[in-house]
Amino acid sequence: MPPRARLSRAAVVETAEALVDRDGWQQLTMTALAAKLGVRGPSLYSHVGSIEDLLAEVQERALVACASRLQRAAMGKAGATCFAALAQERMNTAGEPAQAALRAVVESFGIVDPPFELQLTCFAALHGVIALDRSRLFAGTADTSDLYARTTDLVILMLTTEGAHA
């Protein structure tokens, strides 16, 4: 029988990310992670301090990846085209880099120094559709792709109107 590969922090975090992607962060436990890695639970603590530390790292990595995707999606675009590109990325989390990307998009509508509430309204509208869909509120009663597209159009209309009054 070949010797078992040595467990690393990177392997623990990557496996935790995969479990969160598959089952949601609420389902991530050290027991489930250890089972997936084929090790005993206590051995994980030599790589991560706690489940909270691990979740924080997974969240940070997700935010960095999200911000990178949003920046690439917005590159070279402005106004409605830029907002629609960001919406296509299905912004469902916002960290500081993602917030900066959203602010830049809002400003591209000609809105100088946009209030945080306006940015939050854009985010909340898109996030709301995603969250309600994931909670299964619509459960086959609505075409969520169409609902998301309509919500995106409404946010673009709001920003266009705000920009015209700026």
C-alpha cells in the first residue's frame, strides 16, 4: 500500500472551497472536511485554527475571485453595457474590490460621487433575485433568467435616469 500524501493547508482550504461550492457554507464542518480528505478531524487543526478561520479564508478567496471576474467583465465598457456585463457575472457577494468595481460602473453613467445607498440599491436588486431564487421561493413559478434580466434592465434604467439628472 503506497504511503498517504502529506496533507497541506492549501489542500485543506481547496477542499473546503469545493465543499462550500457544492453544499453551501452552512454545511461545512471539520468532520465533513476530514471525511472528504480521508483524515481524522483533529489532524485538520494543525493546518487551520478553527472552522471560523477556515470559512474566513474561503470567503476572502471567493471575494478576490469575484472582484477579479467583475473587473474583467467591466474592462473597456461604460454605462448600460458595463452594468449588464457586471450583472452577467451574477454579483452575489461584495467585498471592497467588488464595491470599487460597482462604484466605477455607477460613475460611468455620469453620476459623480454616487451615494452608497444608490450603489447598495443596485447590488440589492440583483442579489435579491439570486437569494430568492436560491431559497426556492420561485420554485418553478417564474423564469428566473427573465426575472434577473428584467431586474438588470430596471437597475440600468434607474442609473440612466440618475445620470441624466446629475
